[in-house]
Amino acid sequence: MAVPSDVTEAIIKTAGLSDAGNTSSAFSTLATNNWLPEAKEYVWTYFKKARDFQKTGVDITIKGSREYSLPSDYDRMLDVVILDGDTRGTAQAGTSNTITLASADTSTEDSVVGKYILVYSGTGENGYRQVTAFNTSTKVATMDSNWDTTPDATSLYMIVNYRQILTPATLQQLEASFTTGEKARPDFYAEYDNKLFLAKVPDESYYGVLYRYYVNIMKLDDTSSIYTLFLNQFRMVLQKYIEMKALKKMDDTRADKEVKELARLTSYLISKQIVDTVGLQKVVSY
């Protein structure tokens, strides 16, 4: 059986207008310029903490620097983890899913397999993958998935054996640490103005900062894989919204029924998607 194709904005708009019974060019323009953007905003209102809108980022600390930029699609933080390790070195080489550790590396198979390797400088910086196999003779570590950028002989790596979830705080609460100038491995974080602030201020330029966050779907690149996932997962809500708006535009009596159906679909997806429903608004009629 053929695998279904990914949904596109055009498919959603056409389906919504077809369900309403009006595929005219005027309504197509309204769907493109008004109703689909409104539908996305509608989904965003109710699904800000949906499982499908979670992403992971990795950054590397800079000694003496407390401030780090967050991704352009960032909305809110789930958690921040600081990564450290005793074994660091310069890679000899790499392939799409391996890295060859330094020739002088004395790691054993048991001490490496199952742990994560972080590329903290050089080619492939910010790469973070789990080791599934390690050959102590060749020093080749095989990873659980392909690197985003293949490491090479310029890549500095660390075998992570320390992970600490940082305690969230406000920027004001961190000011005391910033004032004293104390530098050490961070244990607190704050977020402000799309930036991440660490305290204590890092004393090294190799700690990994692993963070999970919710994306803002209104800021997503429409060519990204997560945007495609968004269209696939919320197709019925987006399509129903466009149908409802078209029916209202035509003063069609079916509009009231579709408003109720939109609310039903939304409530169902909330029960499936939402991780944290604290403060979730009640689904309202349009």
C-alpha cells in the first residue's frame, strides 16, 4: 500500500473550500490571505504545549559568557540540562554516523557504549549523539543516528558522563551571581527576550547546554519538517476552520453546525496532544 503524501497548505485550503461548496478564485484568495493564517493562529491558541511542538537544541558555553541566543522559532522552555565529561580529545576522523576518537584515548567499550558524545568545537560543533558501539582498536564510535555535520580532524569532542538539570529562575534572581563575577559550571538558568542566561557564569568553553522547548508555530519556516508535521497532525482542524469561515461568508445556515464540529475536533485533539493543560482556555465558538 502506498504511503500517504504529506499534506500541504494548498491541499488544506482546497479541501476546506470544497467542503463549503465554493472554490471560486475570490474565496481562494480569502483562504490564502485570511482564513488559513487565522486557522494557524487558532491552533496556536489552544496547542501551545502540544507534544508535536517540542524541539531540542544544543549550544556550547563560552568561558565568561552568561548570555546565549535561542532559536528563532522558540516560544517557551521545557528544561535545560548542562553536559560535562572527564574525557575530551580531538577526533581523528568521522563519517555520517561515526567519530574516530583520539589515538591516545583509553576508553573501554563498557565506558563508552550508551553514553553521548558532544562535539564542542570545530567541524560539527553542537553535534550530540549516543554511542551504540565502540571499537577499542580503531577508536571508532558508532552513533545512534547520523550527524547533522560529519566530524573531522578539527572536531573537539567530549564523552558526556555528567548531566544536571538546571534550576529555573528569573533574571533578577541571577543578578547576584552576575554581580559577584563567580565562574563555575552553571546550575541555574533564566530566559528573557529570546535569550538564555546561565548562572553561575561558565568557567569553561566546553560545557554542553541541552534544552527542550516548545516552538511557536507562527514563526516556523514553512519548509521545515516540523511545519509539515504540523500540517499533517492538524489538517482536520485547519480544514474545518476554513470551511466554517467560508460558510459564514456565504451566510450559509450550515456554519453553526461546523462551528460545533470545529470545537469538537479541537477538544478531541487537546486530549491527545496537550502535555500541560494548566491555564488552558475553554474552547470557544466562532
